[in-house]
Amino acid sequence: ALDAAWERYPLLSTIYDRSSDSDDDVRTNSHDGASSQIPTIGVDASSSSKVKRRLELVRSLVDIENIPEVLHMKADMDHGVDFKMVKKVTKEDGQEWAGMLPQEDLKPDQALAAFHQGFSLLINDMQNRWGPVARLGRFLETEIMPRSVSCNLYLTPGVSSDDDVVERKSGFETHWDWMDVLVVQISGEKLWSVAKEPTVYLSTIDLKQKPTMEQVQTTPHYNDILLKSGDVLYIPRGFAHNASTVATSGNSKGLPSLHLTYGIEHGCETTREALVHHALHNYLKEKQNDLGVAISKDECGNDDDISWDLVLHYAISEVARRDPACTIAISRSNNDDRKKVQVMACDLRKSVPLHAAWKEIAAATSDPEEIEFILEGKYFESLDAILELADLQKTSQFMETLINGDNFCFPLMAESALVPCPKQVGRIAEAQFQKQLKDFLLFAEDNFQAANQAMLDHIISIRIQNWQLGDRLLKDVGHTALSGRSSGLH
């Protein structure tokens, strides 16, 4: 069921009988956009062994009793970086904000005291602090093969049935993430509100922003869902959501809620857009690192000339981001040239299946030749979208919005890749741009296998570095992440 939901819609995996949540049968992996019930799959609640196994797995990851130990593992735990004490604040104009305690040198004991005053505790990078959490994260990373998998811990105070002042407690305002998330409810209960459609389809980190009040109020949501211990909730990137503890009949004493959120981070490294960037890197190597000068250093007022490959990288990225709501489509012939298919520019933000099993799922076949044929067809669709939509003026405007370079990247992007004169890009002769673009795309058509291998090699390199760093950090706190292979990709 997760195969079908991946990057398309939220999905709840539960060990509880939720048939009373709706008049419909919710114990199905079907997705109906008209339904108010979040798509749900369930472990048979009558199978005590399966339920027990799920609970044992979830509760073996971390426990509330472990939190003081995690907070005291490092002598220099930095409030605002390593952990945060946060509380949702609603201002007079109705805007929601996540308020954080201002003390930079907040001590762990003070943090726990703030928790009892209604603040939620967030601990970042649990994959580098707690062995069991790291092991599940590396398993997910090996199976899904994104750029990386991170994990944060969230502990939110409970609301008792005797509390007539506070109806619900939240640490964060309604927001969407730039990563796919798997929410694992460890203990307690938490009420989740999840959008039925993305605010930004497959949001990248540079497309992430605070939702407007209108977006929060007008985006349709599924019925609220109460997560209980053992439940797992998948939310694709770009889907707005919020979570609160509330008083329930099953938690009348107001026990706190503890959950882990695993972030499946594709970033700029493992998407269809990234695959085209890798093809461009290969093209540059083919041309011996010289595509010529697009803007001279004198025109730019810079120490270095602006090369054509840099302009093309930004043109590719602009096309991938131009359509946050995913509405721009072009028509093209499919691989056999017999019929027209719709190609969405936003599909450049989809992830590339790198694991053999995910390739089979994406192609809906186990035939190796057919798999490569279908995946190569998706790559050709990306090239067609870029050929049809790449635009110098829009590229120039896009580069102006990125002038400080925050939260923007493409694979192997160098620090010197920021263009200090974006307006000059819009003054390049259109004919020159189109020639450079078409020459590259002609090369790229025959470069699918090489680009795919370059992406895979790049991800292996990143993973080895990340896991080696994680091993050192875990060792520093007396933990380890046992794994069978150094990268999980060989």
C-alpha cells in the first residue's frame, strides 16, 4: 500500500480496529480523493502476535524514560540546534507560529521543567544520538535510497479530562515539510490534521514557506486521526499537517505523547531533476569542462566569467520549480510514437527509483529490460519538459530570488555556483541559449544510463560520509548503529 501512496497521498498504518471511524471500510489500501477518511491499512487486530510484534518494535526504538539520558549525553547540548522547547502560539490576527524559549544556554533540566509548563520538546538528529533509532533509519535509507534519512523526537504534554482551560497542546503551527515523513507513535496519543492535497506538490527545501491563513483555511483536510502507540503515518512532502495532544477517553489522565518522525530526504540529489543535472555534469566532462562563456566577468562585474553550464543548471532548476501547484502540462509522443501523453513539469521533482525493488514498483513489471525502457521514458519526459519550458527571462528572475543561495542546491553544486549578476542572464541572446540547450539535450538523450550511474555513485559517496560521521557521534555517546553494509547500495 505504501508503494501506491508514495509521493501521492498520506497513508495510515494501524494495529487498531478503526472501522468505527467512518461508515466506509477504512481497512483498505485504496485512495479515493472524495473520501474524508485518510487512506488506511491495518494489521489484523485479531492477530495478537502481529500486534505484539509491531508494539515491541516501536517501543524498542526509544522510551520516555530514555529522554533525560539523551539530553545529558553531551555536555554542550545547544538549545535551538540540538533540541528546542516549543509551543504553538496563535496571534490576534489568527496567524499560528511556533514559539521557542529564547535562552540559548537552556540546560536539560530547565528544558524538562519547561515541558511541565506546557512546552513541547524537540530533539533533532536522533539518528546520531540513539542506536535503535539509527538502525531503523539506516534500514529505511537502504530500502528507499534517498539522499539521507533523518529522525527527530517529539514529546508533547498531555491534556487531561480534568483540564477545563486547555483543550489541546501543540508544539508547531500548521506547516508542510520538504521531505517525506514517517511518523512513528511510540506512546501516548496525538491528534493529527492532514491535508488531502499538497500546498506545494513534492516541495523542495527552497519552495518551503509558511502557509498563508487562506491556505490553512481553504485547503481540504481528511478527518482528524488519533495516532496511538504502534501507529505509523506517512505524509508526502508538500502536504500541510498539524498535531496536538487532546483529552480522550483512552487517555483521561493526560499522559504525554511521544513520537519519532523519520524524514526521507531527497533534497536536490535523487529526483528526476537531479538526474538531468548529472547528465549536464557528464556533458561538461565530455566537452572537457569548457562550454564557453555565457557572461563575461566584465559584463557581470565579477572575478570570473559565468559559464554556459551554470546557466543551464539554473534553467533546469527553474523549470522544475515553476509550477508549485502542478498544473503545467505539455504533450509529447511516448516511446513508441503512437500516442500523445501529458508531461507535467512538476514531475521533475519526483524521486528516481534506485533500489531494484522500487524500480519494479515504479515500472509495474519485473522484466529488467522493460523496467529500463519505462524508466528511460520518464527521463525523456523530463528532457522534453525542459526543452519546451526553459526560458531565459524566467531563469533570470529565478536566480534573482536565490541571490543569497539559502536552501538551494543541485548535485555537486559548488559554492562559486551562485551567479552575482542574474539580471545579465536575461540579456543573453535567445538564439545562443536555445543552441546551448538543444546541444546539451541531444547529448542527454543518449546519457540515461551514465547519468543514472553518476547519481548512484554520488549517493553512495554521501551515504558513506554520513554513516561514518553518524558512527563517530553514536560512539561518543556509547551507542552504535549495527548495519550489514557500509553504504547499503553495493
